[in-house]
Amino acid sequence: MDLSWSEADTAFRDEVRQFMAEKMTPEISRAGRLMTSVYSDHEASLAWQAILHERGWAAPAWPVEYGGCDWSLTQHYIFSRESQLAGAPSLSPMGIRMVAHAIVKFGTPEQKEFFLPRILTAEVFFCQGYSEPESGSDLASLSMAATDDGDHLVCTGSKIWTTHATEANWMFALVRTSRTGKKQHGITFVLVDMTTPGIEVRPLVMTSGEEVQSQVFFDAVRIPKANILGNIDEGWTVAKYLLEFERGGGATAPALQVMAEDIAQVAARQPGPGGGVLIDDPAFARKLADARIRTEVLEILEYRVLAALAGGGNPGAASSMLKVISTELSQTLTELALEAAGPRGRVYQPHATCPGGPIADFEPPADGYVSGEPWQAVAPLRYFNDRAGSIYAGSNEIQRNILAKAELGL
């Protein structure tokens, strides 16, 4: 595997860097730099999406005929890498990175014509309706009922941990249309207009105090059959296809490398135990060095997956490995950041950050006072939010089961 970029790839990297430097406004840059989770400030995210859309780069992984870019796999990786190195705010993945691919593959011509251009402009903004109060990792056990009523399905039940449900005007969801046969059968994939009567959204307050996720209740909600993606009772096929895009396709190592470097810099000026600075404390330095080595390992693994894809192969179980390593490494780094933040990292001051959702029951000081630096205010919120990293997109325990079966034959 050749780890060097070609001359054309280097030129593309420079083009992306110049674009980032010219187009990222101070407000957008601040939103990316002070993110408290994987989700950026909603308004900043939309503003950045509009800038990318104007350049034709909002959805580079889409087919070209629908607004994607005719890039090589290496160029896709470089763009993802440079976006993270530049500190660009993340775009909400539910529309562009997830359901759009399912619409391209399984959608009718009418569904493609309506949804795809509107996802690009954010006129249509999706949330994901998968998990239920009694159905999380075992998604196929979902029970939200959808009964046939002529040209409609009538849905009753609830979805939970629904990110951006308060902002979304559409949801893609899995509903139960049949209870015969194995549990994966009888699931239907639907696109739901969130303004439909009978839908109620109740925000959930995270441990960080943010309201990014919600529980969504359906009371006899009528969904036109024209909004079914794929076939009735065969939504599990659509969901499995979509899951490939939820777990992969980007470069996560660069952002973690930037985080590790930032921690090293602040630890070089933060007081350490017994005098001196924190970076001179052997215990802290050892943990940070181990994390930085692991970010390099992760980058090599990402290159290996890229090489496999470029050669026409399939990453297979490697996607599970990347998911485990990246989320657990991120958790390690947020722990180190909180340790480096010291006593000021224990102060709850979300007004100094750019959270991914509204902050519940918090009144900022009238004068906007912040104890310490903004990064010290970010540290505890990132720490709390990152605890979910090893659960979402398929828990790491399930990913290890996949690896054990696929690679070890267990």
C-alpha cells in the first residue's frame, strides 16, 4: 500500500484547503471549533451546507446525476480529512449521508424527483425513526404498528433517541406491517411528513443538558403508501443497505489527531500534580502518548479500507473495527481533555460553547462571564456526549460480535 498522494491528489487537497480558508466564516469556524458532540449548531450547519451546495460539494458521495461529485475514493477521503482538519462544522447525516442513498437505490422516480434536490438545499431535513423504548440494539424487534387502510398506513406507537426531531420536517422510519414469519419480515420503510396530524415530539434532556434527541409519539398517523420506500414488509432490506452508509465512508482519524494535539498544547501550560505542568506528569503523558499512537493506527486502518475500496473490494468487518476503535478512542481523548481542563472543566457553562441543540433550564450570566477558556467549557459537554459513542450506529458489543464471527469464526 502506497501511503503517498499522487500529484493530482495533492493538487485536489490544496484546492480543498483554499476553499475552506476562503469560505469558512468566523461564525461557522467557531461553531465547528466549539462543537460539544458529533452534531454541530443547527443554524451553522445549514449555513455551511448552503456554501458547500453552491460549490457542488454538499453531497459528494451521491451519483453525479443527482448532484454528487465524480471523485475518486481517494478524493472523497481527502475531502473528509481536510474538512475535519479545518474544523468545519458537521452536516446532519440523516438526509445527505443516509436516507438519500436509500432513495437513490429504492425510490420511485417521483420520490427521487421530490426528495433529492430538496435534501441538498435542506428544504427537506430528515430525522431517523428506528429505535423504540423496547427496541434498541435488537432493531428487528420493533413493534410500532402500521395497519393497512387503503391508500394509507395508519401508524401508532413511538420512536426514541430521535436526533433533530424538533428541527426535522421529515422522518424516515421503520414500522411493523406484519407479524408473521421471522421478525425481520413484516417491517416497512416509510418516509413521514412530520406535519402530519397525530405526531407529537417530546425533547429529551441529555446528561450534557442539551436537547438534541427526542421521543416521537404517533397516534393513528396516516402515511400515504406513496411514501413507502421499497416494498411493504421488505423494509429490512432497505434498512440494511442504509446502515452501510451510517457506519462508514469518512475519515475520523484526523479529527482525533487534532484533538490529541490540542490536549498536548494545553497540557503544556496547565498546572500538574506536585508542581510543574500537566504534560510533565508521567501518568498523564503516558495516557496521552498511548492515545496519539492509537490515532496513527486508526489512520493506517482507514487507509487500508480506502485501498480495498479503490481496488474494487469490500471493507467487510473492517467497518466494525473502525467503529469500535474510533468511538472508544474518542472517549479516551474526551476523558483526557476533561482532566486537562482541571477545576474549570467542572463548571457548567454551555453559553461559552456551540452546542448541537437547545440547553434546557439554563440561564447564562448577564455579563456572559466564562470561567477559564472556551475549550474548558466544551470539555465536560463533549465528555458527557461522547459516552453514547460506543452505543449509537450499532453498539460496540455488537460490532465485536460481528468481528468474532467474520474474522475468528466464533
